[in-house]
Amino acid sequence: MARRKKGRDVSGWLVVDKPAGIGSTDVVNKVRWAFEAKKAGHAGTLDPDATGVLVVALGEATKIVSSITDALKAYDFTVRWGAQTTTDDASGEVLESSDARPSPEAIEAALPGYVGDIMQTPPAFSAVKVDGRRAYDMAREGETPELQARPLFVDELVLEEADEDTAELHLVCGKGGYVRAIARDLGQELGCLGHVVSLRRVWSGPFDLDQAVTMERIEELARSEEIDQLLLPVEMGLSDLPVCHVNQIAAARIRNGNAAEVLSTAAEFGDLAWAAHQGQAVALGQYRAGQFHPTRVLLT
């Protein structure tokens, strides 16, 4: 029996414009197949009904995926007033209805309470674990998961447009934020109830929709020599972090897991940073007292 191929050693980032109706894991699996890649993962899940930027890491990029999952992300979303659903979006069953509708002024007045360091309770249909079980599995079985509020940093929440029944908003937030929870909580505070009817991620860390490719394009180039042209370099995923420039000798020490002297950097003591030699990423780590201390070595 022939030994199964393990896949290619291909590394980089693929920014996918995820369509509605497909899960984030399904997108990753399709990308891994299309590139015949050994390793692949995503940098922040999107709900199946959501669209927009889904950053897929291949090869060495999977080692630094936290640099994207921990980064700020931006969303454009539409809330429909008048109903709360089981899922806090349009896919769920209506739990309660209301004839009340908020004015644009009332919406604007409520938004500052959702900006800054806030506490947010995830939706019942979420991937949060409760006693080792996913909340969405419990909810699907008719149980009510007891979810605890969690800290969330919201950089920006802006009303873009509003009519009697809907409001279009723009959100920039940190890791772990649920847009559906924002819609749910706003609806409850305004006394009209609400749920998300459309959600699109417009950027994630250093990646945005201008760099995104469609699933159709990926399928068109799948398993061809041309498909690698869609990849962005590993270094692009680190562009929001300060870089520590090192010489060849220092790069070799860092690749062996040792601290090494930095030639130049804008990083300050204790900063999360990345080491580079001649523009090529060497490792992710920390800058301290003129030296770079690696935590994740990259074989780019």
C-alpha cells in the first residue's frame, strides 16, 4: 500500500472573503485541500451566516496565529429591532417580540455604554465551553447554558444609518467579542429587542477585504502552480508588531531558541515583537534590554 502524502510545506496567509452559509472550519479544510498544505488554521472564527475577512494561516504562519486572533477586528452589521431570537441572529426562533422602536437619537445615546472595557455575556449559541461542553451543543439539546460575562475591549461602536426597523452599525473590538451579543444587549436596553440580520467582517489586524479572495477563485486555482500567488508572506501577519532587526549570527542563535542582540528596533522594554534578518521573519518573542528573547521560532 502506498504511503499517504502528508502535504506540502507551504507557508503564508490567505485572506478569504467568506460567503454566508459555510463554517470557518469548512473554509480552512477547503483551503488546506486546495494548497495541498500540511498545516492550516484560521485566525478568528466567523459565524456560518457571517461574511467577510477570514484569515487562514498555512505552515509557519500557524505558529503566530495569535498575533491575529488577539488583534482588533472591525465589523459592519445590521440589527433588526422588534424580536429577540434563540441565536441572537436571523437563523434562530423568535423568543419574544416588541412593537417598540428606538429613535436614532436613542440609539446614539446608548452606544457609549458599549465602548471601552466592558463585560459581555456570550450568546447561548456560541463556542464557549461550560463544564467542558460547548454552549451551542447544550442549547441545541434544549439546555440553558449558564454563561458568565467576560471582559471585552471595544474600540469603536458607531451608528452608520437607521430606519424604523433596522440600524446599521460599525464595530471595532478585541478578541472574544460577539456582535450578536451587542445586538441583543442594545435591544434589551432600548426596550425594543433586537437581533443581527447581517454581519460582515471588514478587517482583522493588518488584513482587510482589499486583500481577500473568494472561495470561487480558490477552487478555480486549486492544486495548481498558480495558487501560491494568492498567498501573503508570513511577515505580513506581524506588521502590527514592532520588528527587531538582527544580524546573521543573532538570527542563528534565535533559531536555536537563545536570546540575541538586536541591531535596531522601535520596540520598548517588554514589548511583544518579532525578529527579522534581511526582512525575513526569524521568530516571535519579547524585546528586553537590547536583546530579543524568542518564544516561537519560524522556519521561513
